[in-house]
Amino acid sequence: MKPKVYVTRKIDDEIVARLEAAADVAMWPEADVPVPREVLEREIRDADGLYCLLTDTIDEALMAKAERLRIIANMAVGYNNIDVAAATSRGIQVTNTPGVLTETTADLTFALLMATARRIVEASDYLRRGDWVTWSPMLLTGQDVYGATLGIIGLGRIGEALARRAKAFDMKVLYCNRTRKPQAEERFGLTYADKDDLLRQSDFVCVLVPYTPDTRGLIGERELALMKPTSVLINTSRGGIVDESALYRALKSGAIWAAGLDVFEREPIGADHPLLTLPNVVALPHIGSASVRTRMRMGHMAADNLLQALAGGTPPNLVNVPG
């Protein structure tokens, strides 16, 4: 008898075929609508494996309904949507998909930095509204990227990839991290700074730390007050790391110049979100890893993790050690 796998969102047929070769697969048929909680509660009862996304809350209450669940394969690098401690105590393996989205997310981060600095979205909207009637010396002027100072908070894989891109623009790159990285400093010409100094000196601040209890609210009113009034904040890590109310006030008052955001504390956000009312905010719908190649690699990696666990092995991207 094949094990049962439940997939919480419609995924590519190529990946489904791999799963079906080893398991009986049930799948929520919508690609753009999350599986309802009641459906997930029903399907997880007899599932051996769960293939899920960041939009799915896999908490202790849900796991309590699972009678034989062995593996939760998250198609994401982050896994704060999963109660890992509860899974561990129940002997359930949890996996993620690290590494494959490093370059894609670094691309998006730098694109968001440039779009925010040069007011690309605002300028495009200005043109489309028919407001462009003449050339003006200071019309839609932005901030220079070339030669500016970039501060990277969190020098993991994506942070290092971003630093490589910044050096091509002759940017001075500062970084802060839990541990200093002398090899990266030498390789990319980086300068280590504590967080406060980084915030004071940087023209652009990119937040690239994982979401943990320690990083929640890492950038709040105090930190924003340290930044230059001409500085730009970019967050492509996780919502909740930046205090959105404090950011709104800082942008509204001119304490900082602009922000580029790919993530929000509660997602998805509505069109009435306060930050979307500000012209100096470039906002994206959490598309950091959204290239076809990367999303397919993530999908296959999640499948690899799940299939390895169902076969009795140790998945290559295990984030816990079940008791």
C-alpha cells in the first residue's frame, strides 16, 4: 500500500508525477487560493506526508489531528508557518528548501533597491496618468545608487550575493551579523559595523535576517530614527522584522526617504494597507524567489525531501531532529 501525500496547493504536473510514482497524492486544486483550514484538517488525518507552502499554518492543533504524519515538506526557505517544536515532539520531520533561491532573491533585492532609489514605479504611474507635459530640472529626482553606501543586516547567502552585486556599482558595503565573517570581508571588500553605526552611515539598508523571536521588530522607531533622512530601507526577508507602524510614521514625516518592501507582517495585505498610501513606498507581493527556474527547483527540492522521508531515509534539508 502506497503512503498518502497531501499537497496544499496546485503545483506543476512534473512534480506531481514524481510524487505519484511513490505515493497516493491528493491535492488542493487551486493554484492561487490557499487550502481552507477545514479541508486541511480533514486531509491530514490519514496523510503520511504533507507538502505545504508558507501560507499554510501548520500548528500543534492541526498536527494533533494527524494519525500517521511523518514528514512536513515546506516549499520555502523559511518555516515560521510550522510549529517545529510540536512536530519534533510528535516525531514528525520538517524540511525546507534552502540555497536554490539565493541568487534570485538577491536579484530581486537589488532591483527593488534601484526601483525605490530612482522612483521607477512612481515615474511610470506619472507617465501613464498623462501628467508628463514638460521637462523639469527636479522632476521625479531620486537617489544615486552608484558609489553610495549599502548596509546589509544579515550576511547569509543572500546577503553575500547582494554584496557581490553592490560591488559592481562601486558601493561601499557595510554589514552586521551575529558573527563576523573575515573571509567574506576579504572576498567582497566588506566592512563590519554594529547595527547602530550601519544605520547611521548607510544610504541604503537591506534587511536580510531570518524571522525569529530575536529579530521580530528588529527595525523599529529607534532604529529608523538613526537613519539618514535621505536613506532607503529595503526588506526582502520576512514581515514582522520591520515595525510597519513605525516605518509608516518615519516615511510620512520624512525621517527616512523611502522604503522598498517585498514582505509584510500579515500576508496578503489589502489595498487599504497604510504603507500603500505613501508615494515613497515600492511594495511587492512577496516575489523574492519568483523566477520560473527557481520556483521549479524549490518544488523539486520539497519533493526530494518528502520522498526521502517516506522511503525511511533522512531528508537532505531537515530542520529538526524528531525524538
